[in-house]
Amino acid sequence: MQSPKCATKLILLHPVTNPFKMRQLRTMARTAQSAPELATAPPLPRLRPGKICVAIQAALPAEMVERAEAALRDSKFLEFRLDWLPKPAAALPLLADFKSAHRDITAIATCRRKEHGGNFVGPLTSELELLLKAAEAGCDIVDLEVESAEEAKPAQLAKWRASLAEAGTALLVSFHDFSRTKGLEQAVARIEAFAPDFVKVVSTARSLADNLAVLRLIEDHSLSSHVVGIAMGEEGLISRVLGPRAGASFTFAAMSDGSATAPGQVAARTLLDLYRIEQLDTATRLFGVAGNPINHSLSPLMHNTAFRRENVNAVMMPLQVRTLDDLLTVVRELPLAGVAVTMPLKTEVMPHLANPLLGNSVPLTQRIGACNTLRVGADGKIIGFNTDVDGVVRPLEKRLRLRGAKIAVLGAGGAARAAVYGLVEQGAEVFIVNRTHETAVALARQSKSKALKQEQLANTRFDVLINTTPCGMAGNKQALPIAENQLNAALVFDMVYNPIETPLLKLAKERGIPVISGIEMFVQQGARQFEIWTGKPAPEAEMLRVVELELRRRG
Ligand code: NAP
């Protein structure tokens, strides 16, 4: 007879990459006659926690309850971090009132001790006493860290658990590693030794691949236990978004931006609205935008809005990534269906592409030497596209005939390469002006365009001037990429989109010159990505609307 351990190994072969296998095993596990040896997580009849538990921290008991009231807008499942209060016991009467006023909510009480990553400075006995009082005040679950469970004398723990049971409260035993993701199986074994109602394993992601370890753990153990698994830190976002999809009982969220109780914790609203975690299922296609830093990228907002608008079952997550190898591991093993990549990944990924050759000609992406969009086939092969080209060409061809147009490109970096090659291909006469003139000369030679010294700008009339330098970007010291008297064009295009109106666009408008904002390029390159990934026309107007709104909100 197959043992539960064998079943675990089978799942571990392709735990995350094979959702069908997972569904099949789950069904088997629930059908006693087909797989009597596979256990399912025992039911918890009284508890109906949602997928998102909002962690509430405050400096005073009244403030904690106030925040809890506010958090109910997003979730009826709350964690009270009693250890954040200087006098946790003072909060218990308020907690009891709150619970009796809201009988339909589920509440976790946590009083983690300082030596285990919390703020509570009391001894074990005080922690146990507080948690029991919280249970008597109506909390449905108490969180005891595994170190405390191990430190307690067996008789002391048995008596405490009997009192918890009398109060009708479930026990969650937790493990936290604030430095890395390692030894997760051993952590589960330590926790399961106490046979709690919930197993919670929290590690720290040092790479994207650490998320895979956590998701595998969840998939494996959710067959027989109620599991929560999270990798903390910016690299761990995948585990927070996809944990419940992998089988976690729930995940933790912050009440709002800036009120996180753990590194990398995101606001409940963000999980609900941006990542739609309640709708994610095994059929959901996964996408990412990869870079370092990447937290402020507008791509998840733009693409998730487009997915929702067009009823595409997909989600895009920001992927904080330090190395290409790490990204490729996650692309392969999660797996991801597509990725938007930023510098330096745009060039580093080129040798890993399986782009077909078009007869004898080298495809545009290869000639540019950079791609910003990856599409991953069912065979795992990665095809690269450079949609920055469309981001430049599409807005321009709406406004003028590109064949024969005289276009000045300021800058000779990654974005300039896409512009130059794309415009030359459309038959434009392109002139490159760059701070480091030799780079302009080299690019001009490769791309059949011309290099120009900046001082020559004033004497030459252009149909279009495109800024591809970061000058004018919020936080950049240099406002204008050229001197005011060098602006000599019929149309000005600035790739910088934050702020929406850059100093260059402002100057052009003052002179009555029509402009194209970098936001239009951003949306156009994103629209092309959407089309590549989904095969559907992109809802461009909606994508533009949300990006513009968010940029204005960020001010
Ligand atoms: P990059 O590869 O680093 O290239 C930057 C270019 O700007 C280089 O040619 C550099 O000249 C020049 N440069 C930098 N600082 C300068 C300064 N103070 N004065 C004059 N020239 C300067 O960067 P990139 O990836 O091409 O990106 C460039 C800009 O385009 C960024 O602001 C980016 O946000 C924007 N962008 C926008 C979109 C969009 O969708 N709207 C898409 C892609 C990029 P040297 O050769 O002398 O260093």
C-alpha cells in the first residue's frame, strides 16, 4: 500500500508546474475508496476564515480596535498583534466588545515574544496567559510560535490547550525565519509534532526561487493540514499572491500601505483589487514584470486592469530580481506565461531566446540587441519581442508619415536603440545626438542612421525630436536634455513619463509645438505586450486612463 509519504514525493516531482496533477491528487485524497491512504486537512466546522487575514497593529488598544473596524471594509478575518501594544492585557476587554459586536468575523490573537521576532518582552507563562485570555475574549484562533510550544512543559501545554478547546479556540503554531528560506520541511515537522489546527511557516525570500520552495511546501502539506506559507521581503510577493491558489488556508495582508506588520506585506486592498487573489485558480496564467527595483512599476496596474477588462484569466506580479538565472528558474518552474523585462535584463536575456530566423534576415529584436517582452511557450521556449519599438512607432505614425521624416533622437542607450532601429525600418532619416558622442557614432554605424553633435541641433530643422535620456525625470538633476535654443522641431516626443509634463514638453508647448508624452509610449508598448500574450486587442483607452490616474495620484 502506498504511504502518505510516497504520495508527497509524487507531488513534489512537479508540484507547482502541474496543476492538473494537483487537482487529481486532491480529488483522490477526498475520495476515500480511490486513495484511502491520502489524508485531507481535518474540517474546522466553526471557522470560516476568508483568504485574506488583515494584520492589525497599533500603539494603543483603542486605536487597535478603531483600525480593526476600518479593516472590516476589506476582510472579516483579522489578526490582532497584541505584542505591538505596550500593555497587551489592556486591550482584551475592548477586544471582547469588538468580537461580540461582530459575531461573523474571524479573529487571530498573536503575542509573539521578542526573541522570536515579535515585540512582547514577557516570559512564556505571560504569553500563554495572554493568549488564553484572548481566546476567552472571543478570539477564534491563537498563534503560538513553535519555539514557545517547544519551551513549554508538556503538562503545561496540555492544560493550556484543554482550556483553549474549552473556549472553542483553534491553535495555530508558527515558524518564522527572518533571514532566509531554508529547512522548511523540518519547520513543518517541528510544528506538526504538536498537531495544531493550523501550520504556519514563514521564511524570508532572498531570491524569486525561494517562492517556489514555499509554494511547494503549501501544495504538499495542504493535502493533510491547514497550512499557511509565506516568504517575507520584496522578493516574496509571489508567495503572498499565489499562496491561497497553491492551497494555503489563507494569507496575511496589511491594513493599508505603510501599516505592514512584516517585511513585504501588501495591503489587503492591493491583494483584492490589483491581484484579484480571490479569483485566481489553477487555470490563471501568470505574468511578471522583472527588474530591480520594480516595486513602483506601473505595469502590474496597467496589465491587470487590461486582463480584468477583457476577461482574461491572468495576473501580473512585480518580480524583484537580482539575477537573470533566478528569473529563468521561476519562468520555467512556476511557470510564467510571459514577462516584461527592464534593464539590464533586456540585453542579458538575449542569448536565451528561441526566436526563429526570418529567412536570411536577422529579426529586429536581435538587431536591436534588447528585448522587453518574453512570451513562454507550452514547450518552455522563450520568444523575445521589443515592444518599445511599437511604443515609439505607433504614436508617431498616427501623426505623420515616417518614410523620409527627419527625426532627431537624443540619447543612445537601450530605449534609443529601439527607437532608432524601429524608425530606420519605417524609412525615417534618423540623427542620433548623445552626451558620449562615440556611442552615438557606433549606434549610427550599426543602424544605418547618422550621428550628430548636439550643437548642430540648432541649425537643423527636424520633423520630430525624441528624448530618450532620463533628463527631466522626477528626481533627475538635469531638467532639459538640450539647450533651449536647440529645440528646432515640428513635433516633440519625450520618453520620460514621470512627471507626465516634463520640462521639455512644457518648453515645446510654450512654443506652440505639438507633443507626445512618454505615457503614450508606455501604454503603446504595454498594449503590444498584451496582444502578444493574449492574442486579443488591448483596451488601450482603459490602460491609459489607469496609468494616467495613478501618475497623477503619485503627484
Ligand atoms: P540607458 O540605457 O541608461 O540610456 C540613457 C541614455 O541617456 C544614454 O545615452 C546616456 O548617455 C543618456 N544620458 C543619461 N544621463 C544624461 C544626462 N544627464 N544628459 C545627457 N544625456 C544623458 O537608459 P534607457 O533604458 O535607454 O532609458 C532612458 C529613458 O527612457 C529613461 O528615462 C526611461 O524611463 C525612459 N523609457 C521610457 C519608456 C516608455 O515606455 N515611456 C520606455 C523605455 C525607456 P551616455 O551614453 O553619455 O551615458
